[in-house]
Amino acid sequence: MDEKKREEKESLRYASDVSAEELRVAEEYLSSYRHGARMLDCMRYGRNFMGSEVLPEDPLLYWSENYEDIESNSDGADESIIRARMYGVRQFISELKCDSNTRLLLYWHYVRGVSVTRCAEMMNISRAGAFRVRKRALEAAARALRKVKTLARISDLLPL
């Protein structure tokens, strides 16, 4: 009897309609917020201490096919694109169809960069519980991204 309950519990723990690849994509999408924040920090540092965002003496940039685009883009369009993508991630998290603890953990972990362990302390749950919430959150994010991807394909077929 006890063995049957344990097997049932194990099957519920790992039963998911989300593939490992979808989980990876969801985590990568959510992590893109912190990457964007680091990029903005680097751009700000470049402006403040070096006079530009790109060091012209960098020999690798001279060989880049996008170098001309980088140099001609002095109006901050790159920064606007990064900020728009970051806003998209925050909006995505706030609109997820899941409970508030899940959204809260996603916000603090992926947007604010707080570790899952620290999120557990802040939310007054166990460390293991926080990792379970994170897994459920990633599954919810993967499902939502799947829907967005499906809708994007359908909208590509519609005339302008």
C-alpha cells in the first residue's frame, strides 16, 4: 500500500505536458531580462567612462559585418530595443495564468536576480518548496510561450 502511494506521488511529480526543450526555452527567455540589464549597464559604463558604447580600437569590430550598423546607431535605438524586450519579459510574467507565489518567484528570481534560496526566505517557504514553485513556474511559462508561438504562426498566415 505504501509503495503504491509513493509511485503515485512520483508519477505526479514528473507528469507534465511540457518537454525539456520547452522548459529550456522558457528559462532562456526569462533569463534574457538579466542579460538585457547587464547589456544596459555595459552601455551606460561605456558612455560614462569611455565616451561611447563601442570601443573603436577593438579589432574584432572592424571585421564585423554589423560594425557600420553599430557605429551609425548613435540615437539609442539599441537601448530602446533592449528595454522593450525587458519590458516584454516583465509583462509576460505578470500575465501568466498561475498563482501569485509563482509569479512572485519568477519576478524576484529572473527580473531582480535573487537566488531561489533567498526567494524561499523572502516568501517564507522551504528551499525545496521554492524549487518546486520554480519548476511549476517554468512549466507555466513554457505552456504560455507555446501558446504565443502558436498564435504567432497563425498571425503570420493572416493578411496585413
